[in-house]
Amino acid sequence: MVEEAARNAEAASQSAAAAKKSETAAASSRNAAKTSETNAGNSAKAAASSKTAAQNAATAAERSETNARASEEASADSEEASRRNAESAAENAGVATTKAREAAADATKAGQKKDEALSAATRAEKAADRAEAAAEVTAEPCANIVPPLPDVWIPFNDSNKAVRFTALDMITGFSPSYKKIVIGDDEITMPGDKIVKFKRASTATYINKSGQLKLAEVDEPRFERDGLLIEGQRTNYLRNSNKPDSWTVHSALNKTFGTDKQGFNYATVTPTESIVGTTGGYTVHGVVAADRFPLASGECFTFSCRVKGAKARCRLRVSVIIGGTDTFSADSYLNAYCLSVLLIWIPGSQQ
């Protein structure tokens, strides 16, 4: 029994020792497992870092590829630009060569022109010498001769525009006399060395340099576009030509009077109700019987007037007296709104 108990105790001791070893082995296994877990975590972290590094490397590789492609394209563009620049330089060199040739040709022509000009100058100098010699031969007989001014040439100036004309200043010539000038309200008489006297007994009309119809006073010269207007003596047989209120207007016409901006008086005539719708002519103004004048064969007379109107005609009638009888000779109709003229002539009448 004792032996059996001893054996059991030994076995228990051995079992305890084995259990202790198993516990130690288990602890070692746990430590190894913990270490493996730690190593596995570190391996995972290393793997993640490796992945990130690989991605970065891939991105860098893509960028390198893009940069390489851009460099290749830039190199191609640079090569094309260099080629174009070379072609342009060659073309410019050709143009420069052509211009140089043209300049050389122009220089040659200029030299030829210079030679021609020198020849012409030489010929002109010789001709001048011949002319001078000829002038010396003919100058002596004419040395003391002064050509006179033309009889009808009087060079006026315009110094007397602002004064009333009774005389005209000349640029040259001599005519001892006196002239009157107006300064403000004062009239001064001064000696004038170059004066042309001008006289006219009546007023007269003219067209001034501005194209306006003007009335010149007694002794006032008339300057038109071509200069001083000088006319021969004439008589106006239309009495009261600028006094329409004294005209011999027919009683069948209404009449009103006015003055235009040039100072000319005028009459406006319209038909009365009694002659509306009828035909015929009605006198506005004419030469009175006492002023009828003789006109020899071949002589001429002038009739002039100003008319204005709408839907009206102005008739200028000419008649002659033969054996004491007043005979119609001719009519001239002026259409006042379209300015057409109709001339009616009686065959066989006096001219």
C-alpha cells in the first residue's frame, strides 16, 4: 500500500511537473502569438507604406511621361519655327537682292538724267548769252521810250467802299482834285492826287458781286462781277418805274404795294370777280402816249422788268403808230411759274 501510495505520489509529482511545463509552454505560446500579432501588424503597416510608395512612384512615372511628351512636342514646334524662319530669311534675302538691283538701275538712270540736265543747262546758258547780246543791240534805241498806259485802263482800288461815290481812287496815274471822306458823322474834304471823276444824272440798277439786284444813287458807280459798269446814255420811257402806286394799272385788277429786301417797290395784282373766267390782257404799266419814241429801221430798244407769280403770265406788248393808228406788232409771254417764253409776231408788221 505504501509503495502504491509512493508511486501515486511520484506520479502526481510528475503530473504536476508536466502540468507546470505545459503551463510554461502555454505562456511561451501566448508570448509567441503576441509577438506574431505584433509582427503581423508591423508587416501590414510596411505593406501599406509600400503601397503608398508604389502609388507615388506610379504618379511620378506618369508625370515624367507627360513632361517627356510635352518636351517632344515643344521640340517639334521649335523645329518647325526654325524652318519657317529660315525660309523667311531666304525670301527676304531674295527681295533685298532685287531691291539692290533696282537701286543700282535707278542710280544709273539718275546719272543719265544728270548728264542730260547738264547738257540742257549748257544749252540754256548759250541761249541766254545770245539773247543778252541781241538785247544789247536793240536796247539803246528804246532806252528813252516809256510805254503809255492804255487809254481805257484805270486800275481802281476799293478805298472808298464805305463812302458815297463821287470820285474813284486810282492805283496809278495823276489827276489833281479833291475828294470827300466821311469819318463818323464828319465829312472831310481832302486833296486827292489820283482821282477819276464819275457822274450820272439819275439812279440806276445793277447786279452786285454777290448776285443781288441793287439800286445805285445819283453819281454812284456800279461795280458788278466784271468790274465797273459803264453804259452809254439812255432814257427810261417807263415813268415811275420804282413807284408802282403811280402805274397805269387797269381798273379790273386789284392791287397792293410793298418793298422787297433790296429796297425795290413792287405791286401785286390779282383779278377782280368781274373778270374771273374771262380771257384777255389787262395793263399793269406802260409807256404813256406822250413818251412814245421814234425808232429808225435797224435801231433797237430794250424792255426789262422783274415779275413773280403763280398761275400767271406776264405779257410784254409792242405796238407801232402808222399814220396815226396804234397797231399791234408783237407780244412776248413769260410764264411766271415755269419761266417759259412764247413770242408772237405779226407777219408784215413794222420791226
